[in-house]
Amino acid sequence: MNAIRILTAGESHGPQLTAFIDGIPAGLPVSEDYINKEMHRRQYTFGRGERLQHIEQDKARIVAGVRWGEALGSPIALVVENKDSGNWSKIMSVRAEDADEKFRLVRPRPGHADLAGLLKFNRQDTRDILERASARETAARTAAGAVCKRFLEEFGIKIYSYVTEIGGIKAHCKNMPAETAFVEAEKSPVRCPDAAAAKKMMALIDQAKKDGDTVGGLYEVVAVGCPVGLGSHTQWDRKLDGLLAQAFLSIQAHKAFEVGTGFEMARLKGSDVHDELFHDPEKGYWRKTNNAGGLEGGMTNGEPIVVRAAIKPLASLRRPLQSVNIITKEPFKAEIVRSDVCPVASAAIIGEAVMAITLAGAMKEKFGGDSIREMNANYTSYLEYIKSR
């Protein structure tokens, strides 16, 4: 059982999204202001669609599990209202008498969950699938991730992200420290630390919008301050790199994930890849390089955790691709559904959230405790032990 469990509920155009967080220890300071700073970062990036930029004003409300600014140890519940839901009250109604054939969508989009979901759940309307499959769900995960970020801060763990590529345009930031890249990325509408590359990326996104198309890209997430020993080598489902892969690939439209040097390792020799070990009386064991991305044998090794994720061009196109009417089986163009042109910058924020959720679970599993004070005592004791080795 996961030490910290996250569940979300809600449809893209329903009245609200809801997130449940179980396992946050009592006494953790939690505020809506902290959570909503993360919500704002996710929402306002270049390439997002009209709904996110002009209609919704994503804010999370804490409705359970927090009193007087502190977690109670019971499940925390967060609500994110969909401001646009009033215009969809009939389409998304829970009442059978509001059903209307004119609202039915029957032309699934290539690359989306539409057709597979229709067949799996035996539905006759793609909206029954697309409303939940929508990346709108990530607003709830971002809110939950913010709580987990606040939890990790208690132990000095920080998470950074930045965009490294959009539509084939690459940023030159390989040797830039993560903290520096993050600071520069926060100044950029596309969250790219390379200003020259960011300018080209924005021009590409604008052109894709004019063409009725979409573009994807890559981003990097780095966690610093993690202690040695999160995760485990003992079973496949306890390996932290595997848990991170699942978390990142569960984000809508994500198609690839790598740790450290990742795919490039397959092209090199072992002598060029593995991070040599050294020991210093003051700082203990250390490495000159971090090709492993902070993870060895499914466990953290004390170096920064470095991961990369790739997001495909979104499947909702203003210039739709070929599809089939699921009722008549006749060829048709796919449905046109409102969407982003390029969500890569926002995806990096969501990546921070799922990294935080995964690491928070690993920390809770490792150090236990029902209160934040108890966890801190266990953590401090463990660090003293590590230092003695």
C-alpha cells in the first residue's frame, strides 16, 4: 500500500475537480495560498488554449483534512471549480431526462483515448471518455502535488523543472545548474532557460496555431536534497525509478521518460557511463558525475534526481485528421474539440507535481510517523547514521 495515496475525480467540463491526499502527517503547515501559486504556474504559459488563459481561474480550496493551517493527519480533500461548467450544464448533466442526441460525439480523434475508451466501456458517445481522459485532470494533481511539495520542503528537498525542447527546437542549457536553469525558466513564457531558443519556440507555436496544428516537446525535472535510500532494490514495485516512470507516463500525452543520461547510455561504454565513487571525511561519499540521475538499483544515491519526459503533439486539432463515424462506420474527419496548441511548459509544472507526489510517498515509507515532528526526528536520526558511515 502506498504511504501517501492520491486520488482525483471529476470531468473536464463538470462542476469541479476533486483531489484526495491520504497519508500526509499531522502538523504539516498547509495553505491555499501556497497551493494556488503552483496552480497559477501551471495555468499561464505560452501555448495554452483559450479556456485556460481566459475562462478558468484555477484555484484550489481545502475542504477537509486541514485546521488552522495545519494538516490533521486525516485525508486532505481539495476542490478546483470549473468556471466554464455553467455553459455545459445540460451536456454534462447527471439527470437522465437531460440526455439529448444533439450533444452526442461520434467521431473519435486519432491519438486520443476516444475510441479505445468507447470500446472498453461499451459507450456510444466519445464525450463519456474524453471528459475524464482530458488533461484538465492534471489541475487536481497539481494541487495535490503542491501539498506534497510543501511536505518535502520540511526535509530540505526542492524540485525544479524547465523545458529543453519544443517541436525540434533545442535549448542550450546542458551544463547549466538546475537551480539556475529553473530561475531562468521562470522568466520565460515557455519555461525555457535559453532565451534565444525560447523565442524560436514561441514563433513555432504561433505558426502551429495558425495552421490548426499542435506541437510537443521535452522537459527536465530535478529534485535536490533527497537522502540516500529512498525506494528499494528488493521488489520490482518498490523501485523508485519504476515508480517515477509510472507517475510521469501517467500524465496525459506523455510518451517517453528517462533517468539521468537515459537513452544516451545505450550508445556509450560502461567506463564512460558509471559514476565513480569518492569519500571525504566531511561530506562522506560523493561522485564527480551524475549520469545515473541520482538513482541506482531503484534507490536514491544522494545525488540530485534528474529525469526527462517527452509529451507528444496533442490529439485535438483544429485541422482534424481522418476518422470514422462509430454509428454509421462511414469515413469522417475527427471531432474538433477545444485544446491547447503546445502544453509543454505547463506539463513541466505537472511533472514537478508528480515528482513531488512520488518522493513524498517514498519519504513517508522510509521514515514513517503520524506527525511531522515524529518524521523529522526519524529523518534526523537517519542522517546521523549515514554520516557515521
